[in-house]
Amino acid sequence: MVESLLDIAEVAERSGLAPSALRFYEKRGLIASAGRNGLRRAYQPDILKRLAFIACARSSGFTIAEIARFLVATPDDTKLRARMAEKARELEEDIARLTRMRDGLHHASTCMHEPLVECPDFKRTFENPATLTPSPGHWQRTAFPAEGDLSRPGEVPANL
């Protein structure tokens, strides 16, 4: 059975992305249209899986350039594979930190200690010394504007 193509409006609606984001991803080589339906781009239905991967990678701190390289990676790309392993370690650290925070918040939501942050059980959640200092590369993963950069909030400055 041949699956029908999805036009850009349907992909935008189903993925939650603006059509301009789809065109941007296509320009950057992250996705490819299967052709046109009149003047509108059309995509294979499996584009939604690719977009879900891209969204997950973006929310995990990957740049567009890193995602583009990952999408064309081969087993022989040892430099990229080493970067993937490094990124996986960074994500493990983030997951551990977020898990501790989640656990602390769960406790604080039912704790009767005053003030909540002085509760010994709450404090114990954060006793892991690894949480006291950011991991190497942490500040590179966080988009802080460079001095004098007046880009919009949430936008990664071009010089990072």
C-alpha cells in the first residue's frame, strides 16, 4: 500500500512546528520534502518520526549542526561517535541532577518542616557533591548571551 504524502500544513499541525521551522530544517538538511503538491511542499509520513527525533535532540541540548552531523553519521565516523559518547555522559549527569531535584520537590510538596528548604530530608536529596559544581562543559550547554549581545530571550547568540 502506498502511503499518501502530507502537505506542509498537515506536517506542521501534526508535529506542532510552524511551517517556517519545517522550511528552516529543510534548508539545513535535517529533513527533505518528497516533492510539491502545487506550490506547497509535501512530505513522506515518516517525516513525523524524524521531526520527533529532532525535537527530542533539540530539547536535550543538541545544536542544529550537531543534529545534522548525527543524521548522516556512519559507523566509521569515530570523531562524531566520541562526541556522541560525551553527550550521552552529559545527559546522564543532567538526568541525575533533575532526578534529585524532582525527588526534593516531591518531598517538599508534602513536608511540614518550616522552612521547607531547611528540612533535613530535603537537604539530603542534594548531598551528592557532584551537584555542587557544574560538570565540565555545563556552561557551554547553557545559552548565556555574550557581553553586549542583545538577542531576544531564549535565542542562542550567533557567537556561541
